[in-house]
Amino acid sequence: MSLAAPATPQLISLRTISVEGGGTFDWHTHPFEEFTLVTGDHCLIGYPPGWRETDANTLLHYRNGERHGAWVSPRQHPRFWVVHFTADATLCLRLKLLTAPEPAQRVWTLSAEQCETFQWIFLQMLNEHSSGRAHRESAASAWLQLLLISVDRWANHPGESLPAVPPRASAEVLRLWHLVNAAVSATSGELAELYAAPNYDSARHAFRKTFGCSPREMLQRLRMAHAKNLLLESSLSIKEIAARVGYLQQHDFNRVFRRYAGMAPTKWRSNPLARSTGA
């Protein structure tokens, strides 16, 4: 499958994955760009030159068609922040370090402030990309362009960060967000732990103010984001993917996916850059 880059940066999918010890992501490729930010712990990363031990707060950029993977030992518990996208050729020419021919030149150690900025922009992209709001694709593209420019600045000036990033969400809200993210694979009967979280009711109201949606709506968005990653990076059947994101019935998954993506999972898998009917 060959994908031509659109005129502006386009977000394809994004997902944050908390990897328990022993988790693996076997070697794979795809016809678009990827950022992976590793936080929380170190792990073994595979990229074109081979394997490398990767510390927390490391950002990697894989180009179109480059093989990559990850292997986590039983004692490691990293989190991966993954962004799949295409980038305008003109923009890439300006952001030269993002198109460096040597993959080792596209690996950067970020400061704590830069990691926070990356994650904050990530959440803004997620909100826009998964929402039903007008102009969501243009808004997500604008956030993606800001992320690309930020990474290029960090690569050129390692100590630099964006001074205008608003204060981060409260610890209570972020804790609830991570609980929601961890529940992506849970079925409806297994969500009691999420809704029984301490101070859930008060955190739910703060969560809506921060993200513009309820935890339940965010759970649906994250499930669809994870489903998109599985459609892109695995050969799992639609039924298997539905089960991986908490759906006991494939037809329920198909219905929700079509509502979020504007097309059936099989059609989106064959052409992830197609414009959705609801965008």
C-alpha cells in the first residue's frame, strides 16, 4: 500500500500504552511516520540499525517504511506515547533533523519539561482527532505541526521548550485519565474498578472541564484509537481487534468504529488517510 503525503501534516492515529513486564511489539513497518516517546522506565527498542537500550524520556522518530519494535523485560514498566502521521514534503525540508538519513540521528533525550510539553500536545491532538467537533481534522493537523516544530527545536537546542504551554491538568485528573486508558481492553462488566476509583464523582467533573468530555466518552475514544493502531500494525482479524478493545460482539464494535471513523474498520485499514464522512 502506497500513501501519498497530503498538503499539510495529517494525524493518522495515536495511542499511549502502559506496557507490563514481558510485553513485546515485534518488528513491523508501515507507510507513514511515527513518533514514539518512552517514559517511566527503560526498555529494549529495535530500529533500523538494530537494538538499543532506551532510557525513559527518549523520543524516537521512525520514517516511512523503517522497521521497528520494542521488547520489555518482566521487571520493566515503560509507557509508550505513539503518534502515526504523514508530513508535507515542504515542511520536512525545513525541519531537517526530522528527515536525517541516519536513524540514530532521530533519537533524542528530552528534558522533563519537554516530555510534559509533548504529552500536553498529545492530549490536545487526541481530543481533536477523536471528537465530533467541526474542523477537527484541521485542528488536529495544527497541533501536529506544532509538535513537529517543537521536536525540531528540541533537536537543535536540547534545553529549549515551549514557554506558552498552559499548566498541566491536576494530579487527580491525570490519575483518572490513566485509569481510563488502562481500561481500554476491559469489557463493560469489568469496569467496576474504574468507576469505583477514589473521589470519582469530583474527579469526573474536573475531567470534563479539562478534556471536554466525560471519562466514559474518553474511554470510547481511546478504544477507537487503540483499534486504529491494531488495524495499522497487526494482522489481527476485526473480531480479534474488537475483543482487544473490550467488545464482546463484533457488530457493536463495527457500529461504534463507523461512528468515530466515518467508515467500516476494513475500509479504514485499507486506506487510513481517507477523509471520514463526519469530519
